[in-house]
Amino acid sequence: MAREFSGRRIKRFAGFRSNFARIGPIRSIPGILAVSIPVPVVAVIAFDRISAFHLSVPCAVFGGYGGVAGAPRFSLKVCSAEGSTLATTTAGFSVVATPSLEITKTADVIVIPSWRDVKETPPAAMLEAVAAAHARGARIVGLCLGAYVLAAAGILDGRRATTHFAWVDHFATRFPRVKVEPSVLYVDDGNITTSAGTASGIDCCLHIVRALYGAKVADFAARRLVVPPHRHGAQAQLPPQAASSEGAGFRLAELLDWLRGTIVEKHTADSLAERLAMSRRTFNRRFLSLTGCSLSEWLLAERLRLAQKMLETTELPLEIIAARAGLGSASSLRQHFSRMLQTSPSAYRKQFKRRA
């Protein structure tokens, strides 16, 4: 994730890059998130026969907080790809939209929530707007079948991307220059982010919130939406279905809560399998089924998230943060930040530190 933000090149999670040179640094103080003006502008492109759910995802993540203290701040704009003040939805109602794509010329984030028909070429004006926004450095987001629009605009050539699992083969055949990742929740490649189907769009949008505002604010947004605080992009779209009972699934869900509370301790598949009276093989299979990732991947993601929060909200030295997050040493903390977040703990703290 990284590009220019507050006039500096700042690296972010999983290679995220976004150009926010026009926006001042985003900072917060106790109880109130103070941001400089203007806040990031998010343009959502609507079109006739759009999926109501897919349209609602970016609207909820980037604009559904009503000024609540502690929430991320965005200026959300819904515009029409077809120059109409109304966009029809597949649910039978219409939504009001700005009858122009003019906002895409200056918006910081452009979101294409989906596309109505994979066999239909999107309107030329829509493709031109997406290509132009990408050329000037805006963050372009294609949720679900929105990846088809990005590919048709020519901005995915040679880039990594994903889309709904049911269409990945069709997508790969139609756009052979795109490096398709078929089984992940979302892909962040440069200043382009694409997601798999349906609910993974929420994870994708929260990923962008996290890049701009930090883990604590992103977790706040996730709680408001009543969704998991963080599912990293590499998690599977469709975790393998384990032959497990409902009771086993409930015990594993309880185990995740217990692990978060004991994250500083050393946990292994063997010790946790023994705790649940399972074989290691059964535990690994059921853990993957529940979370979409391995135990080691899940633990690292949770430990990094905890470290991010402490960097944002405390003055604790890196050694103490590393120890309390279960990452061992400051050296280990730096290595994981560099590998997973493409930044250093100090740079992260400087960007997202809560100020009294």
C-alpha cells in the first residue's frame, strides 16, 4: 500500500499505494478525530441495474457514520456512469446520483462497486474516467465484478487482481494480461485494489480505511458495521468445508476469543488441538475452515494488529510493544512490519499516533 500521503512517501499494509498529496495529515485527539480539510473524497460510480448490496458496501464503509466521534472521515459522492440522476438497482428501486463523472477528475478514491453483465462492455465515458483517474494517481477500487471495468479500461494489464470466484476463469480468459489471483479476498497492487464477491468488498474497503486512518479507527469502523475487525486479503474466498460438528465450530470460535486474550503466549497447533481434544490434523482443517487461513497466519495478523494499536495510542518503547503483542523483540517487530506492512514501526507511529 503506499504512495504519497501528506506530501511524503509512506508505505502501508500489503503494498497499498495511494496518492493523497492534496490532503493534510490525518490525526486524532481523545474522543475526536481531527482531520485537515479537505478530507479524502471517495467517488462511487453507479449505473443502471446495479446490485443494491454492492452499492451499499462503499457507501456504508466510507459514509455511514453520521459524524460519530472516532469514525473515519470521507467525503462520499455517488455519480452516474450514464449521466442520469437516478440509477436503477436489481432490487427494484432507484438511487439518486450526480448525473456526471466530473467528480472522478479530482476524487482521491474511485470505487466501481460491481458490473451488471460480464458480457457487456462498460460505457466509454466510464472507462475513460477510470483510466484518467488512474493516470493521475487516484486509488481505483473494483469490488466483485467491478474488476471487469478496471480491466476493460486497460489499467490491470500486468497487475495482480481478483474477482468473484464464480467468474475468475472467465475473467482470466477474457483479460489474459491480468495476473489473476483466484482464491483470495482482495488484492492490493499499487494504487489499484480489487476484491472477490459480495461481503469481501467490506474487507477491501476497510483495508483502505486502515491504510489512511490506522488500525484503531478501522477497528472502530468494523465494530459499527458489526463485521470482523480485520480479514487480510490473502484469506481464502471459500475456506474448505471441514466435516465438523456445530459444537466443534462453536468451540473454535470461543478459542479465537481466548487466543486474542492470550496472544503474548506461545501457541502451537499441537497445544491448541490438545486443548480442544482433537488431533492436530483435525484442528488444522477446522481452523482453516473457520478463518480461511492457517494458525500461524492468523496469529501474526492479530499480533500485528495489536502492535499497530499500541503504536497509535501509547508511547511505549518498541521492545515492550513487541513483547506485549507476542512478537518477541523490537527486531522481530521491525521485520514483520517491513515484510507485511511495507513500513517501519516508527514511521507507522509517526503517521497514526493519537495526540493528546
